Amino acid sequence: MPKPNLSAHGTQVVKPDDFDQFWQEIMDEADSIPLNASIELDPLRSSKEVEVFEVEYDSLDGLRIAGWYCLPKERTKPLPARVFYPGYISEPTLPKSHAAQGYATFGAAPRGKLRSNGEFNPGYPGLLTHNIKDRNTYGYKGFYIDAVRVIDFLIEQPEVDSDRIGIQGSSQGGALTLVVAALRQQIQAASAGAPYLAGVVDAFKLTRTYPYEEINDYLGIYPDQWADIVSTWNYYDCINFAERIRCPIIVYIGLQDDVCPPETAYPLMEKINSSAKKLYEYEGHGHDANHHEHDHVVDAFFDKQLKTARS
């Protein structure tokens, strides 16, 4: 029996006419909020090679967002930077090893993670459907902006070369990578693995695993809200952000992924507006997207885009 052509699936995602206006108003609101960033050295997490700092900054809805900022102890010139966005159930990474390689690194922790979970904590499961009926109060509105403001923090740091910022993540981290690359044109390179939140109205029909199963659970209780969910998600789907992405970008997927269906990656790649984009497809791999081997590809990609090309 021949294998199905995953790239032929297509998508039901529709871009609203006021999508750009909707996000411009949100970005204007976010840009009007001072970061009020604080940076505190964490001696216990630091090492001989790397200093680790806990960072906090202000974001939408008056929330104070935290994250880990790592710097090589020996630094004499502005550094290229790499941001690491977390998965759905993951806590922020502490990217010390990459700081030791000569990067300023940031392990992002959007709302509900690390220090902010006392103020916002819809749970996992929970975040995907938090206020999903209303595009203006949907949980991912603030979540996306928290991720964007990491870039604003880095741009303010004198030890960071703001022309050499790269971002990365897998699953939800892949989604945040796509959104931030779309909303902050300062991004010079991006890597998104097994991207979540792309083709959502397709994905929850293609899989019966969480987190997408949260939508089926929700509709089991509120079956009359289907149209509202689709309307909201058209404003948040990564496919509708993709045409804004112009930086070099690599995307990698597992062709047997039953969490973030690989079918959704193809319409996403089609929409990405970068002249330097590449999709890596890994047969025999699920949601891991072969990251144990592909991590070397990612590191080489960022070294080329952020170090070699500008050294």
C-alpha cells in the first residue's frame, strides 16, 4: 500500500481581513509598556565559564515575566544571541552550554511558567483553550507577547549585538519561534522543530493526542462554540503569521508525529516568505523530530548565520 502524500493535505486555515490590524494594535499596546527589566546574578547556577542571571520584565495584563539569561564570563565585544522557547509542558531551559560557545542566551518563560505561574496558571492541559471563545482575551495573546518581549530585552543589553539575534524551539517552542520571527523583524535566524499551533483547525482532527485533544474535550462540553473557536484561532495560527517571516529559517519534523501532525508543516512552509528556508523531514520519527541528531544541524545553522557570516 503506498504511503499517503502528507504534503498534499492542505489546510482549512483562513487569514482574517483584519489580521494585521489586530496584531498591530496588540503590538502597539505592548510597545507602550516599559520593560522595567531586572537582572540578578544567580551564583548557584553560574559556573567558571558562564554567568547565569534571573531576569524579570513587565508584559501585557500587568504580569511580571521571568527567564534565564546566560553570558560567557570572558567577553570583550558584543555577542550574538540565541533565545530558547519552551514546549507546552516544559519549564524554561537553562542554556548554559550554548553561552559557553560564545552566545548570549535566554531561556524564555512565558506566563504560566517559572515565577509568573502564581498570577496566571491555566494548567497543562488548559492553556490551549483558556478563554478561547474571545480573540481579545485568549490565553495565547499574552503568551505570544511575553515571547516577543524577550527580544526587546536583548536589544537593550549592551553586551548583545542586536543585529545578530537567533531564536529557536520545538513543539510550542517552534510555534513561538515562528510568531516572534514574524512580529520582530530584528530576528536574523530561526529554527522551529515539530511546530505546534500551525494549522490548528486541521491538527485536532488529524490527531487524538494532547494538547490538541483539549479542543475536542472543550467541544464535548461546549459544542455550540465551534465557530467561535475557529474565528479565534484564525488570529493566532502560525500559518497566518508565516508570510511575515523573512529571516533565514529551518524547520524540522518527524513524519510519524502524532502530537503535531506533519501534514500541517507543508502549508506553513509554503507561506513562509523567506528566500532562505529549508524543511527537514525525518522518516521513522515522531514528535522528537530526530532532535538528537538534528541539534547539530541547528548549531551549525546558527554559527553560520550569527557568527561566521559576520565575523
